[in-house]
Amino acid sequence: MFTTRNFSKVAICLGAAAFAVMGQAPAPTLDTKPAFMQIVTNFVVQTATVIVTNYMTTTNAVAVTNYYNAQGQLLQPVPPSKPAIPGLIPIPQAAAATPDPAMVKATQLQAVRDLLTQGLLGSSNNVCAAGSFANNSAQQIQMPQGVTSFDSKKNQALVTAMNLTAEKAAPGAVALLLKTASQFQVDDPATVIKGTSDAATRAFLDANKETLQTEVTALVRLAAVEPKLREAYSNVMLKGGGLLGSVLGNRPSVDIDAHVAQGLWEAIIKQLTAREAVIRTDPTARTTSALRDAFAK
């Protein structure tokens, strides 16, 4: 007869048997069959969301992910379906922003100024260093036309005084041109940028030459005191007897300060012109962002 007590004993026996069977079951294994593992790995998400709150939000996000199956194999991307999904509305590409003409002109104007200031800075070593005139035959200031003398010592004393005066006045003259160049204004900077190798220098001189030359002459007059330029000039111009006297001819006396200022001016402008040509042709010489942007094309 099957009683409740007997049922409990059977249940206990079955539970024990089940526990024994489970304890002896093999460990589970991971199914590595790649047939069901294909995944789209490279995908592009582009959204163009317009929210009616007085602003537009446009996002273009690209996410690229590498997936591996359980065997460590890289899953290759699934090519997009062709033809495209019917009814899919393409996202319009954002138009390139139009440059602000005022900003473009401002950059070009700064580039013209940089052409001049960088050129002047690069020229300063050739006109401001000790001996840059006295020991440099290419820049040495010679006797004024119409002034001749048979006294070689007086001639040499004047030549030395002129070139020492130029060397003393050179730093101030370069600084004067630098200040003016940094504030230079031109109506059409694009034309200067696209111009010849000395276009910026010529535009600068057209606007400022007369004023700057007057100020450079004033600097030379101050610098001439220590080298005794006027005294050396007077000694050459002093008439003397015999073959050692000075021969003036029929020409009036020369403004020796203006003569030295002209020699200094020509040396600075010659160096500036050469430096501008280098900056225009050598990208490594363009040390400012305005120069690099202006000559990028």
C-alpha cells in the first residue's frame, strides 16, 4: 500500500539520485559556431535634428567599431545594401561657410604689414651692425658728386665720418620704418599680396617716402655730432694753395647730412626689397599666421 510516508521516501531518494547525477554532469561548453555571429561592424550615424526652439542642431557622427567572434576572428563589415533602402531621405550636406570679406581683407592687410616688418627686421643686421657701412664696400657711402680733393687724408677722414654717422643713425632709422610699417594702410591689400616681388615695399614708399626721408635726415643730423661729420666735410671743402687744395668746381656746397641720409636710406630699402622677395618665395620665411594664410595658395 502506497502511503504518504512512502511517497516522501521516494521523493528523497529521487532528489538524492538527481543530485548525484548533476554532480557528475560535464562542464558546459561555449558554442563557437560563427554562422550566427555576423555583425555590421562599421556604421555611420548621421542625424539632422531641427528643434523648434529658435535654434538648429545638426550632428554628423561617425562610429567605427571592430568586432570579433568567439574564435577571435575579426568580423568583416557588411557592405551597404544596393539599391538604397526605399523611402530613405538623404541628409543634405552642409554648405561650406563663406569667408567674411572684412576678415579676409584684414588678414591680407596684416600680411602686407608683416611683409614689411619682417623684411625690416631681417635687414637690420645688414645695416645696424658695427662696420656695416665702413667695412662693407657694397654699402659704403662715397664722396658726394662734385666734391673732389687732392688731400687723401682729408678724403679718408670724410668717408670714415660719413659711414660712422650712418651706422650710428641706422638703428633709429630702422625703428622709425618699423613703426610706420606696422601701421601701414593700403586700400587694396589683395593686389599687393598678388603683386611683384617688391610690391609691398613700393606701396609703402609711395605712401611714406617723403615723410620718412625727412625724419631719417633728422636722425642723421643728431648722429653726426660724435663722428664730427661736418668738421670733416669742412676740412675737405676748405680751399688751400697748390695741388693739395680742394677743387670745388662750379657746383654749390653739398648738404652732407642729407647725403649720408640718402646713403642710409638706399641701403635699408635695398635690404627690405631683397627680404620681401625671400618671404614671398620661401614658405619657411613666413613667420606669422597672416603671411602663411595670405600665401597659402
